[in-house]
Amino acid sequence: MKKPKKKTLGKQSPHEALFMSIIKKRGNAGDFLETALPDNIVSELVLSSVQVEDGSYVDENLKKHFSDIVLSVDLKENRGRANLYCLLEHKSAPARLVGLQLLRYMALKWTELEDNRELSEGKLPPMIAIVLYHGERNWKAFTSFHDLIVFPSDDFKRYAPDFTFEFFDVPRLGDDELRAIQDKVVLHFYLAMLKSLHSPDLRKMLPGLVQGLFRALDSETAMDYIRIFFKYMVQTTSNLDKECIRESLDVFPEGGETIMNTLAEEWRNEGILIGEKKGEKKGEKKGEKKGEKKGEKKGELKHARRVLLVVAHDKLDILPQQLVEDINKIESAEILDELIRKSLRCESLEQFKGWICKALGR
């Protein structure tokens, strides 16, 4: 088995960078495990002892699909430490055989412990796998490894390994489940944001989420998290604009306008752009009136752009904000329809960028 590779910050996806930024901060890892694991398992863990381990076990060719992190935690009554292998499945088309990947990664971690002579009494420590999924599509996860195998009869089952993993399906979290963790303000913001990332509901809930951070944390810490969360959102969704961000941040004494301008400058230095609010309301109102061709055309274009963005996100995972803005500049439904058809067979982000540039006459 290949040795695990150390994580390289430059290669992190926005999903992984967000999760690592959250989970490495004091207390958040324990809050996550307390929420994601069953109560009978949580009762055996010393949550204050959680540590983030170094190294990644995901193959380079799967980095677009998965990100991973290993946590270790003390067991109560001095019974050693347990390992928690967390796999982030962040594509909108989930992998059916994720259990096979988990088995491989867990074996790599155990092998590393053996090679480093970290085993107690020559035995492997317990390991629990957690899959954190925040894709848009419903996913019926096979959480038992045996569910992935076709057995001619039950007699064959004794010859195949079996384990169960915890499946944390963020977009399908219920409102009651989110309300139950409101006191864990950082985790609550994280999960509520992921659940509504591609929904208009995101704009409505942001002021309340920001207010929760402001009330529960000191101003400096709250601003640290604002930087982390809003940077992720402007990279991964087209549902935000400057007005929305400003209104969300008005709870801070500095004022939403000042903070938004500071963040926008930081993002520009990193090549991340945030769009202005589009003047769509007027077009939408016209589109609602019968027989008004201009409004109908705007509605048709808006729909075609949305379909193209969904297909492109599905194929390429993350789209740069500038590319999203370029798509919104295309004023021909016929060109958008052709791009939708092309994107179904798209092989790379560079290829897709080339098609968009050609559509804009560049």
C-alpha cells in the first residue's frame, strides 16, 4: 500500500479548505463528532481530547471527488485512543462504491500505525468512518460494506470483511436537527449554509446566522469565521451579491459596507470576484405579464443559464466566480442550449472556459 501523503494547502478544494479551517479550531471537532455520531458512541469519547491527524489517504485522481481528514480521540477510562476517518463526498453525483474507498483508506491508516509502531499490545485501535455528503442529489448510501457485495448465499459472507459507516447527509438535515445544534454556533452556521448553498433560502438565513456568531463569540473570533464562511460561499455559489453580504454583516459595529469592502479587497487579491446585484426583478415582473416578449426572453435566458450552471457544477464540481459571471453575460438562448449539450461531454475546466470565451466572442 502507498504511504499517505501530507496535505498540501495549495491543492485543497474550497470544500476541504472550509472543513479543515472549521475542524482545526478549538472545540469544533468535538461538536462535529457529538452531532455526527450516535449517543452510545459519543458517551465513550473524551471529546475535549480530539486532535486532527496529519496526512491524507485519498488518491490524487479522486481529489475532485473526495477530501479526507483523520481525527483521534481518547476513550474514557484510559482505554486508549480511537480514530475517526472523515471522508467528504462533495460532488453532486455521489460514488456508489464509497464503502470500498473507505475500506482502503482505513487499511492505509492502520498500516501506517503499524509501521510507526504505534499499536497497543500488537492490536489495531478502533476506527469509525464518517461520510459527510453535501451534494445536491439524493443519495441512497449503502452504509454496510456487505451491501456492496453479491453473495451467492449467506455461507459466503464469513469470507468478506464488513463494517458500517456513519452517513451525514447535510442537504437532507431537518429543521429540527439544525435547531437542536443552535448552541454550537459555528457548526450550526456551517451545516445550515451547506444545506441551503444552492437555494434562495441562503440569502434569507444569512443575517440570522451571522447574528448568532456575533452574539456567541468575541468580535475578533466572529470576524475570523466570517472570512472563512463568506470566502467559501463566493467561491461555490452564485446566490450571493454585494448587497446581500452587506445586509448580513450590518450586525457588526463597523457596519456591513465597511466589512464587505474589506473582504472584497481581500478576495480580489486572491483572484476571487463577487458580483453586483443583478437587475433581474424588473425582468422577472415583466416575464410574469402575459404576452410581454421581453420578459419571456429574460425568463428563458435565466432558466437556460441556471441549467448550464447545474450541469457544469455536476461535471466540474467548482466553477470560478468569474466564469459564473461570464455565463450570466450570455444573451442568446440558442448559444446557452448548445453549451448545455457540450457540457455533458466536457472533459476539463479549461475546455469549458474555452467554450464560454468563444460564446462571448473573445
